[in-house]
Amino acid sequence: MAGWQISVTTQTPEEWNRNLDRDTILATWTTGAMGIDPFEELLKTGDAVLLRSDGYPRIYSADARHILPAVRAVPDLAAAAIVKAWYVTMRPSVIDACSPDQRLTIVAWDQS
């Protein structure tokens, strides 16, 4: 496992699958193999649902209140990474427009 390409969107998984609307993307980043750990932790607490698990892609769904802390931490994690291969795009205006109970979709592509 080389890592993950992760995107968080306000689209439902069905909408994302039919027609990706780039204006709905809150953030996109690449990360190492442990990059999906925050989402896996949310599965354990019941705060996220795993909708697809084969890695092509791996898809989660969760309320913004649970996802946004992990999303907001991405730039600091990337800056602290030993290997500076992270690619990070954040859209603060889209992030800030999310209500805490808005359902978000997390799409994680296995980069191996």
C-alpha cells in the first residue's frame, strides 16, 4: 500500500458516481498508508458508515461534525510529514458553509 488519494464532497455517493461536481469538493489530499485512520476510527465509534471497501475507491459517509476536524487537520499533518509528498487542496469557503449535520462523502483511492 503506497497511500491514499482522499476527497471529501457534499455530494451523495450516488451523485458523485454519476457526475462529479468539483464545486462540491471540500478538500483533496494524498497521504500515506495510515491516511484513512481517522475515518476508520469513526467507523469504530459508529459515527461513519463504510459504503465501499475495495479501495477503488473506498467510500465513507458521515456527518460534517465528525469529518471536519480531520479535514481541518490535514494541512498541519502534511507540514509535519517526514516525506513531503502530500498534495493538499483545501476549499475553506465550502468547508465553512457545511452545517454540523450535513452528510458528507469521503472517497479514498488506494494508490498502490
